[in-house]
Amino acid sequence: MKCILFLLLSATTTNTYCQSQSQPVIAPFTLIGNTIFIEIVIDGKPGNFILDTGAPETFLNSAYFKGREIPWQGDAVIDINGETSRVSHYAIKKMTLSGYPLPRGYGLVTDLRGLEESKGISIAGIMGYPAFKDLEILIDFDKKHLLLFPLTRKGHRTCATLEYTLVDSFEMKMSGHFPCIIAQVDDQKLRLGLDSGAEINVLNKRIVDKKKLTIQSSRPLVLKGMKKGSKTCEQGSLAGLTIGNWKMEPAKVAIADLSLLNNELDSRLDGMLGTPFLMQGKMAINYKQKKLYLWEETENALAEKTLTAKKEGFPNGLK
């Protein structure tokens, strides 16, 4: 079995847990470049993990976890640059995020030294889709935290928060483990995957050529994968991208060949929306309902933030 890890760098206890909580779980994160790091504790070991909604599995760094090889399965992981790494299996007995129990399962152990060197910190692993598939996960870049909402079987929240108001929602399609949304540029429809592990938005080179999308070119971009290897691709700015009634600001995009990813997923992704897209609002991914939600802070929450800022010496309430 081979799985694609598209990372670009420049258990059933949820309902019980939430019944004793009136609010969602708050999980702080650190942003290094455009990469989101969260602290996960696995079997008593805390470590920095990349939040990657595009990752098909939980990946663990072989520098900190010792796995067990299963020769007849021939497991491997392929990064964006096409480099293949063998993996071994690590049985996870307990895994938590801010005290909240995540599904245990297993992790695929592989070499992540290239990522560590790129970011300059220790990286225990990459936390992907399996850890969050039974949750709604809201990413707030202003407050640098995640909100985790456990869900019912039908995908409804079992907790609530009064700090955010719903602005809009968008239908998601699932291509394997990838959540996707339909966007549009002029009269051209694009199927774009949501990937919090991508530091830049990406368009498939074949689609750019086929649909003759207008890209304002800029200097080439170097893409780094899990290992030390890298490759150069075109980079530019795309204007006029809309999702539903929401029109995006002109955004930087990398032009890359996604045929490897599409072949593995048996899908047709025209591109990927990474962290720069998620930063444009307070967005929440609900895998069960197959929805992307756009939220904003309520007036009371904003007023409280402004008051706090003034007390800290910012007369106009801005930092």
C-alpha cells in the first residue's frame, strides 16, 4: 500500500467527554511560516505535530517513535516531490490534544528529518484526517487556537459557543480522505482540495494549460517535501476566484503537477487550497456533514477584545 502525503513547505469517547463540557475544546497552535503546529501527547510523550487535513494517516517521526515493519504489506509514503519512504507501524495506545482523547489506531513511522531542518524545530509527526474525521474543527488564526466540536452520528455539534456567528457554508465533496470544494474563475469550475498542510495554494499545471487560466507570473518557487529533496515550479497570482457568493482576494498560487496525487486518489483535483486560504476567515471543517463553515466573532466577543486592547495601552483597540 502506498499513500500520498501532500505537504508543501516554503475513538468513540467524544460524546461522553462533551457532556461534561458546555464549551468546545480549545487547542492552542503555533504558526511557523504558514505551517500550523499543535501539541499532541501520544502514550505520554508530548510533541509538535503539523496539522494537515490533507494527510491520509497519522505520521510519526522515526527519530522519536520505533515502529514495527509488516513486510507483506509493503507500506510506503510518497511526498509531493515523488520521493518514496518506507514506513513501519506504531500502535497508539492513547492520544490526546489539549486533554481531549483522539482516536487511537496506529501511526505510520517514517523519516521526517527534512521537515525538521526546514522548520528548525523538533517535529514528532503529522496529524491528518483520521484524528479529526469525527469532529468539526474551527481554525482561528487571530487567537491562534483550534476549537474542537465533537459530533453526533449525523454530524451535529454536541457543544456550542457564543463567541462566533455563522456567516456562510459551502458544500464539500470527499476525494478519498481529501475534503474538496467547487470554486470558479470566470466561467471555469475548479475542484479544489482543502489542505492545511500546504503553505501555499496550488493549481494543477494541466488544468492551467487546458483551461487557459490567466496567471500573473512571478519568480519560481521551491517546493520541499518530507525528505531533503526539493523541486522548482512556477508561481504566480490568480484573481477572480469565487466560492459560492464569496469572492477571494487575488492569491498567490504554485503551479505544480498533481497527476501523482490524482492517480493515487483516483480523483480529479484541479488544485489545493492551503493555509493562505484558511487565513481569510474563521473556517471550520465538518467531515460528517461534508461542510465548510465560515464564522465570524460575535459583537460581544469583539467588544471584549477591544476593551482588553485598550487596557493594554492600545487607544484605538487595535494591535
